[in-house]
Amino acid sequence: MSKKPSKQESNKTIGINMNKKMADELTKRAESMHLSVSKYCKIILQQWVDSGNKLNLTEK
């Protein structure tokens, strides 16, 4: 029988630096759904991961 991981083992905090325009847009969208920015970001990132879609990154 495997032991259930503690919250400390299963969570990790990350910080993201981004331009103000993007941060303001995330804040606006989160507030429109009555969510914290953190919760909103977790939801949209989880939806993307679950979709299996790949990012195509290119240099500008």
C-alpha cells in the first residue's frame, strides 16, 4: 500500500516575471470570474496540459 504524499511533497510554488500588460490581462480575467490570479492561472495551465497540445516557440 503506497503512502499518500503530503501537501509539501505534492505542491511547489513558482514565480513568474512577465510584462505588466500580460499581468493586468490575467488579473482582469481572473477578477471577472471571481478567482484569484493564482487559481485562474492554475486552471488555464491545467486545461492546456490536459489538452496535450504542444507549444511552438519561435524567436522574434
